[in-house]
Amino acid sequence: MATLEIRDLHVSVEAENGPREILRGVDLTVKQGETHAIMGPNGSGKSTLAYSIAGHPKYTVTSGTVTLDGEDVLAMGVDERARAGLFLAMQYPVEVPGVSVSNFLRTAATAIRGEAPKLRAWVKEVREAMERLGMDPSFAERNVNEGFSGGEKKRHEILQLELLKPKIAILDETDSGLDIDALKVVSEGINRIREAGEVGVLLITHYTRILRYVKPDFVHVFVGGRVVEEGGPELAELLEAEGYERFLKAGV
Ligand code: ADP
Ligand code: MG
Ligand code: MG
């Protein structure tokens, strides 16, 4: 079973008055088959963690390690990370002019599988996955992210998960603009992918809302650029009831 290990990760960004440390020693282990939720207040560095693992050039790792089965993820190019079995939704371009969803997904699958999926079988695979997500078939012919609503972006993300079958998926739930129906579809998608027990999920979120539908095995409270508390699903319930107040005092 694949294991993603983050050890004492420190990350800085370039601010106006020099480098500013955002991640201050993150420790986290995610195994295939497990679902982890990272929960924390706005500005605590959750997205920075996701971007850093994705290899976003704006984020400089100053110390610490990220490994997948002992392999140095930080030394890998973005494509290599995907081939190694990491799924990082945000590593993909925001908009891909002139590239249809169908072609985009086939290119991604080709990169990961090492050979292009047979066209007919692929079209069928995509159609079936879209059906499961309640997506209109015409979606496959639209250009990637062009005019996508928040819900469509999320569905596209889950569609990628279903088709690319990563070992570890990192989903940064900005929780923005997802109405309750979209949230349910997305949650059902995540749960369906989890059922096979072959994916480890790191679900990053500010609100407890999605955790009513996707039950995490582990919850990590993230404050001031590091994990300050860990527990099971009961921790999410505590946060829902009380907010981050007590951790803010303890964490910074
Ligand atoms: P979260 O996702 O938990 O809301 P972020 O990771 O987005 O937190 O941001 C954490 C802190 O790092 C914030 O203070 C934010 O302003 C700062 N930050 C994040 N990315 C950048 C960047 N590219 N340049 C400058 N500051 C950044
Ligand atoms: Mg440290
Ligand atoms: Mg964020």
C-alpha cells in the first residue's frame, strides 16, 4: 500500500519584505485506503500545503521532506508526481484553451498509464463515469474549465479521480460556491472512489459541511502552518460545535 509521508515541512513564499514562512513544520502520513481531513481556519496555510506538494513554483520548501513510498516527491517534476500516483487537482491549468474535457482526460490518462487508452474504450469509460456523476454528455466536448461553474469544476475534478485512479488524492475543498446538490454529488463521487479501498484521500477543508457526507478516518487540525491536534471523526464534530477558537489559542 502506498504511503505519502510529510516530515517537518517548512515552506516560504516571497513577500514584499522578503521571504515569509507559511508552513512551519508539517508532519503527516497518508496511506492508500485512508481518508484524512485537514481542517483549519482561513489563512492557516492549508492551500499552501496542497500547492507545495503539487510543486507550485511560488512555494519554496526550505526544509523537510515529502516522500511517496520513500521516493522524494519534491525532486519530481509535476508529470512525474502524477505518474507516481499522486493526484493534485490544482496542478492542472486553470483554463486550457481549445482542449476538450475528453481530450484533456485522455492525455492525462496516457501520461499516467504510459500508453494511450484505445479510443472507443476510452469514450465509453468517460461516458460511464460522467453518467455516475450525473453529468450531461455534452460536457465532454466543452473546453477545459472554460466557463465552468463551481459545481462543474468540482465534478470535473471527481471525474479525473475516477478515470486516473491515483494512489493518493489531495483535494483542496475551497468550499466556495458548491450548492448542496453539487456537494452531495461530489461527496458521493469521493465515497465511490474510496469504496475500492485503493485511494488515500487528503481532504482539505475549512468547513465541516463536507465531512457530513465524507466520513474521514483521521482529522488533523491545522493552525499557524502546522498540525496542532489529531483525532478521529469526533474531532470534526467538536470543530463543528465549537469552531477553531481553542486551537487558535493553543496553536500560534
Ligand atoms: P488557507 O488555505 O488555510 O486559507 P493559504 O495557504 O491560502 O491558507 O495562506 C496562508 C497564508 O499564506 C496567508 O496569510 C496568505 O496570505 C499567505 N500566502 C499564501 N500564498 C501566498 C503567495 N503566493 N504569496 C504571498 N502570500 C501567500
Ligand atoms: Mg520544524
Ligand atoms: Mg485555502
